[in-house]
Amino acid sequence: MALLSEQDAKTVREHLEKNLADPVTLLYFTQTIACQFCRETQQVLEEVAALSDKVSLEVYNFVNDKETADEYGVDKIPATVVMGAKDYGVRFFGIPSGYEFTSLVEAVVAVSRGSVRLSEATMAALAEIEEPIDIQVFVTPTCPYCPKAVQMAHSLAVASDKISASMVEAIEFPHLAQKYGVQGVPRSIFTETVHLEGAAPEALYVAKLMQAAGKITQEEFDAMMGGDD
């Protein structure tokens, strides 16, 4: 039984047809045991790939294809790498269902086009980043505010070779949610230590990114935002 309704499939097909540029490959890492949502995640990806001849799906076994998993930094499953002309560092850990299905579709579009719409100020800030930064955005499928944070993080990854960004489904990875103190979603973690709550505007999100990059201090961040974090 299809997960997407006929109307939803039609809407996504038209969106992809209108907005995709170059081919996209979804690299999916799975296994048949000890993975609660692996089967459902693969079905989601299969249905998306079936909607456009520019989207293809490659399925890897997390154990048997460990070398490939290591190559893409996949250390937990279900995991999806969204690949375009190159690896932009766009990842999904957990099932991209509910509100996060939109994030998957928009990630496919962004990677296909190899460009995103960000302000001139954001692009200038990204040019200052010297060391790699990894962003993890913790979400749940029922959170209506989470896609904004996920799509912002993925946009930054597409825009900068120094940034990688992952959606992490908090319920599927409770040990990580506990490690990073996730009590509400979305919660974005920059370089393991700097965090931001909620679906923040672009300027606020980028300010946190620059704090993680060591370009501004917490005090400077607070002053920019006119209050405490």
C-alpha cells in the first residue's frame, strides 16, 4: 500500500518536474533487523524516486556495506544521503515522515539545483567560515515548526563546503536526544556544543552558526539579539 495519496504524489511530481535541474541520488543505508523504521523509510524513498526520472535510489546494507557507510559518515540507521553533482553534506537520520516529508522533497530540489536562496549577509558570513561545522537538527514527525529549521540547515550545507547538516529524528535516537539535552524540538546543535531552540529566522540561525565557528562570542550573540539566548 502506497504511503503517498494519489493527490500528494501528483503534487510532489509536479513540484519536482518544475524545480529539479540535475540528477539526484538518494543513498539509503538500512538493515533488516534492529531498525524500527528502516522498511518504512525505504518505502518513502522509493515512492519519491518513482515520481521523477531525475531521482534515483541506491540501497546499501549498513553492515555489509560498511566501507560505503564510513565514506559518507553514516553511523546510524535509517540514514539517507542526498547526493547531487557532489556530496553537499545533506543527511537524514530517521524516517522523513509527517511534516519532515517536505524537508526531504526540498532537500532533493536544493541538491539538484546546487544553489539556495540566502541573503547576501548570510553568504558573506559563510565565506568567513574556515573550519568544518556539522549541524544536527533534532525533530519529530509531528512538529510543524521543525521543517523550517531542517531546511535552513540543509540550505547552509548546500551553500558552503564547510557545512554539513543532518535531520535527526529524536524518537528514533533517544540516546542522542538525551546526550544533547533535547527536551523540545526543533533543537539545532552546531559542532556538538552550541545549540539553538526553535525555528529561528535566517539571521538568528546564521548568528548561532558564526558563534559555533568562533567568529562571535555568546555575549556578542546576546547583544545582537537584544537579550539572552
